[in-house]
Amino acid sequence: MITSREERAEQIFEDLEFFGVGDVCHFAGDETLPYEFEEPGVEILGKQIETYARLAQCSEGCGKGETAVIVASLESALKKTFPVESFIEHSVYIQHNDIMEQPDLAKKLHYSGYIRVPIVEARGEFAVRGGIVDVFPLDSDLPIRLDFFGSEVESIRYFDPSSQRSLKRGPGEQVALPPAKKNMLLLRALERGEPLVSLLSLLPAETVFVLDEPERFAARAREFWDLIARQHAHRVKSGEPTPPPEALYEPLDQLERRLDARSPLIEHHLIDTEQKPRPGWSRIAFSTSVFDGLKPHFETFLGIIRERLDKDDLVAIACDNDGQVQRLEELLGERHLDCVAIASSDRQARAFRS
């Protein structure tokens, strides 16, 4: 899914995650200006690396059997990137019982952008201590501990970064450690003279594209390319080595040609548009409503709920946490409104989302 702006991409990603829509990745924007190659923050970088890892998995034909959903803003889609082969080259693959020397593994991790530290506490770090190599991948909630017996990988387990104690569970018999930096790979590709590629070219041929608010794309792309031109002129004036804009970014018309060549393609307009559907397309219109204009009063919302129930509508109420679910169940019960409370960890939650 390509959205008109980054805030919209983040919102849709969070909504898809909340409703349990399969394997969802957010290819987050860098939050930097064009021609700035500083690495983004760890949270943003983690989302980007997770997306690259999913794309690399698709390219190797080892999918999870579940369709992935990737959400990106138009700006992210217009930025060129390194080929997926470069991501695979900078990833470190380890299996249980592998034979490898710890100094060689340390060199590989350093080449992949990991920072060597005495004790691993944050993502992107690794440490070598005796017969143990600790590493914290960007796409993992917990760091990973590799226990060695001589040169053999004896076990692969998670560990608690606070207590530094190993946990009983682990990622399995093998682990893929993705690169710890993204722009490092981008700069290496430029130094090698390797052409960068469109993000769309990394996606499988059977990809379904959803364009969110495409009527805003042209204006957003003009703003972005105006900013690119200013940043390019500034770098040229400063005497820094500066690739031409076309080497790093893709014009909107090229992106649109790529999309036109792919099928199926879905456009989602939040406003009614007079633009005629493309040849062979169908248009589906549906209405939505919001509670704006209503008093933020509990009894008002109860009245709306009763009206919907009288019409045999299904009323689903999303709460911020399980505590709110329990409290709302009590309040509705006191007002003789039967409901089924579904905790986030409940099997019913997964059934409801599906």
C-alpha cells in the first residue's frame, strides 16, 4: 500500500496491526532531508530492516505461507534503494551446529553495521565474551546469544538485556541476522557504481498494489522534488560529491508507469472524485460516518449503541488496553447491555479479527 503521506502510512500500519491483518510491515520514512545519509533512529530503522528482511525472504522463495502487507508513503516509494541481493550479502546466517571461528563472525557482524560493545544492551550491538557471542538484531524484540563449544555453535537462545541471563526459548535452529544499518548499504552500492533500484522492483510479480489518496500524489511529488532540487543545489555549492537526483530518486511519472504495468491495482479515495475509472476498472463507492459533532458524553454513545443494536447491527468497540475492556464490560452490564469482552491475548480476539 502506498499512501500520500508518512503520517497516513503510520496510521494505516497501526490499524492493520490492531486488527490482526496478517504479516504487516511498515517501510517507514527516514525523517531526514534528501541527500542526507545519516542513519535514521533505531525504531524507524528497525521497521525498514524488517521490511527488507521480508522482501529478501520472498526473493529466496522461503515465504511463511502468509501474505505480507507492506505500507509505505509516496516519498519512501520515490526513494531508490539497494538491490535485495545487497541486503542478503550483508546478512549473517547461522545454524545450530555450524562451525565458525568467533573472530570471523565478529568481522561479519562489523561489516554488517553492528557495533562491538562490552555488554549488549541495545539494538545494533554485539559482544564477544569467552565462548559466547551476543547480538541484538534490529528486527528482534530480544537479543540473541550464541553459545560456542570450541568452534561449534552449540545453542541459539534469547537473553534478557537487563539481567544478561539466557532464556530457555530461542529463535529456533537457525537465525538470520539482518544488517544493522540501511544507508551504509546505500552508500556502499553508490561507491561500487551499482545502480540503485525502485522499491517497487523488489516486490514479487503477483503483488497487489493499493494506492491510498492517489489524488494527492501529484502535489506531494512536486513538493518532494522541489526539496530534492534545493538540497542538490546546496550540496553542489558546498563542493561535496553529489550524485544527480535521478540516481537517488524516481520521478512520479516513472513510478506511475511501473504501477500501470502491474496488476491488480486498487485506488482508495477518501473523497468523491470526478476522475473516470481507468479502462477495465470498476468503481465501488461506500459511505462512512464519524462521531464528530457529538458531545463526548457516555450516555450519548450508549444511545447510539442501542439504536444500532435495535437495527440488528454488529457493534464492535475497540479499547486501548485490557483494563479498559474490563471496565467497559462492567459499565455496559450495569446498563443491561449484553456484550462479549475479548482480551487481546484471547483466542477469541484472533477469531474475531479473522
